[in-house]
Amino acid sequence: MGFATLHSPTFMADFLRQSGGYAVIDGGLATELERHGADLNDPLWSATCLIHSPDLIRRVHLDYLEAGASIIITASYQATIQGFEAKGLSREEAEALLRRSVEIACEARDIYHERCAKGTCLEQRPILVAASVGCYGAYLADGSEYSGHYGAAVTLETLKDFHRRRVQVLAESGADLIAFETIPNKLEAKAYAELLDEENIKIPAWFSFTSLDGINVVSGDSLIECASIADSCKQVVAVGINCTPPRFIHGLILLIQKVTTKPVVIYPNSGETYDGVRKEWVKSSGVQDGDFVSYVGKWREAGASLFGGCCRTSPHTIRAMSMTLSNNLQ
């Protein structure tokens, strides 16, 4: 790719340098799939499209690349071996679908680069594919990904055993890095860090936590303690926040920087709230695209260097963020 080898400690720093000092991540996947007609009323959520409509996933990836994203995140957030097996698939089929999530994103990147070669794209730029790993609560599909309360029966070993094979498959799938997303508690962060070490995972990762109060992660665990776990893991090349209301991001960036010098990644949701029991977004004062991007300059000044959107954000959001960042740096 022209920058450091994928397991190099300077991987992300080199990528950011070649990208002009910052990078734009894509936005919400599931809500875009729904906008294009996908029915995600399924325990697999967006991962059901890996089975039924992979072309739609590729189309959304391309929409984000055309909007200015330099990092696209795979449709594997809710794609777990256990979840696929519960739908009647074999372990081999489940692992193939995990690999397929990365292949689809890589295909979208190839198509984008082909368009650039023909002069029909926004701009030629380095693009990374991040393999998404959702938390244990996402698999449970009971709302616990938004609370981090898994119960006393779920131990560190429970979480490592649950995630182990998926992380192995994704690490060998051709992705550039693994995005551990929406981490709701310290226990799961520790499980990921130990897994990366125990399995000698060769590709880099980022850890992205979620917060509802601007101080702690959603379980109530200290964000500073969680970020410290990420900082101590040699495979982790960025630490940050996702699926969190935009109004909290500035303060969270400052907290993270107290314990790490690694690049800070932020991709908030629209500011609307999700009812994990009813499984629907509650209408609220969600931030409009124009308001959303008004925060970006402040986040950049605070020290973040990777910017994107999570639930309920769109290619319009990402295009506006990309343009704002570009204009701020001129």
C-alpha cells in the first residue's frame, strides 16, 4: 500500500500522513441498507445482507467512498459464527460469510480505484478496509450492547471463547485492520486485548467505546481505564468512540488523550437514541448533517484524527464532514 507493513507500530501514523494528517471513515451501514430496501428485522441485523443481498452492501460501501471516505467498515458487526449457526448455517458457511464481508468491501475499493483510473471518481487516495467486530451484546440482540451489563455468568474467558474464531478468520481475510466497535465495558476490552496477544494477530486494530454520559463507557466503567487497556495493547493503532451522541465527543477525546498518544478515532451516531427492547430508533432531536459537521473542526482541534459517523448517519453526512475537514486544512 505504500505505507508501513500492516503489523508495523507506525501503520496508522503512516496512513494518516499519506492522507494529509486525517482520515474520513464511512457512516451508518444498516440504516443505509434499509434506505435501499433491505429488511433487517432479524437477529443478524445488517449481516443478513451478507446472505441475501451482498450487492447492496457493495453499493453502500461505494456510496461512502464516493462521499470521501478513506476507511470503509465491513458488514460483519453482527456477523458471528454463533449467530449464523443459530440460523441453520454450518460453521464452514459462517466463516465463509465472515470472509465474504471483507471481500465485498475490497471489491468496492477496487471498483472505486478503477473509476479513478478512468477519471470518474472524486479523488485517488489510500483506502483501508476495516473488519468490524461487534460486542457480545450485539450477538445477544437484547439491548445489552447499549448497557454493557452481561450478567455475572459472563466472564473474561466467556468473551474470549466467543470472539476467538471470528477474530482469527477476520484477521486472515485480507482486511487492513480490525475495528472492535461499540465496546460497552472494561471486561470486553480486556478480552479483545488478550485475544490479540494470545492469537498473535498480525494485523492492527482499533478499539472504539461507547458512552452515554460523556465520562464513562455505557456500563459505567471508566473510559480512562478502558482506553488504558487499549493503549497497552501493541496491536491497537487507534483508540476512540463510536455510536455516541455528538455533544459528548469533545470531552471524550480529551479524556482518551490523558492515557494514550495513539491516534483518536471518533464516529458518533446522529444523536438519536435506540430502544434496545423495542428495537427501534426513538425520534428525538437528532443532529442534522449541517449541525453534525459543525462539531468536526472542534474535534480536530481537540486532537482527533479519524472521523466518521455511526447509526443514522449517511453518505451526505460523510461528504459534508470530508468537505469541512478539507476546507479547515487549506
